Amino acid sequence: MSEPLAVVVDGERVLSYDRTHGLRPHQLASLQAMDRRLDEGFVLAGRRIESPDPVARGQFVALTLLRALERGDDARAAACTAWLATRFPELQQLRIARNPERGPTVEFVFDRPYVSETTVRFTPRPDGTS
């Protein structure tokens, strides 16, 4: 059974893609159209990429996914997530961290599924004992 793809932005899972559900023919055609557009090259991190490798393609699609999420464009976010899940079948997490000064960073996690993170806060006792 294949693991779902979790899209995690700033430590919070915002999307999950279930690979057990197949795509409809028009959805597959849309992903193939994305591939053709990516074949034409794109600008990534201020550089024109003429012949993008799979990692550059993934980074570009991940950043497009982030922009779609920020704009509330659910259809584009879903298409980007489907593209990543089908083009990287072993990808278990896409982790994006936004940084206002340096821009977003993208991490592809292939070796572990998403596990919900819980923050535990400890409050010291007034008497200083633990």
C-alpha cells in the first residue's frame, strides 16, 4: 500500500494526497500538459532553467503549489499536488518553510511518512524543582 503525500507548510499539514484513488483521463491529460510546459523551461530562484531535471521541476511545482495555496486557488493546488505525487511516487512529504527574508525553502522527504507534530510546553514549578 502506498503512503499518502503530505504537504506541510510551516510545520502544519495543509494537504494530503491519497495515491490509492486514480486520476480521471482529463486529470491525467492536465498533468501531461504541465509536463510539456515544464519541458519549455522556467525561472527558478532567479535563474532560467532551459532543460530542467526532475528535482528542479519538483521545486518549481512545489513553489507553484505554495502560491496557489496563498491565493486560495484550490484547483491549481490540487493539480500541483497530483503532479508531485505521480511524478515522485516515493515522496511521502513535501515540506515548505516560508521565510520573509530569504524566500521559501522546499524539502522533499522520501524516507518517512508525516506524523503530526505536537508542541509540549513545560512550566517550571515555583519552587524550582522538577
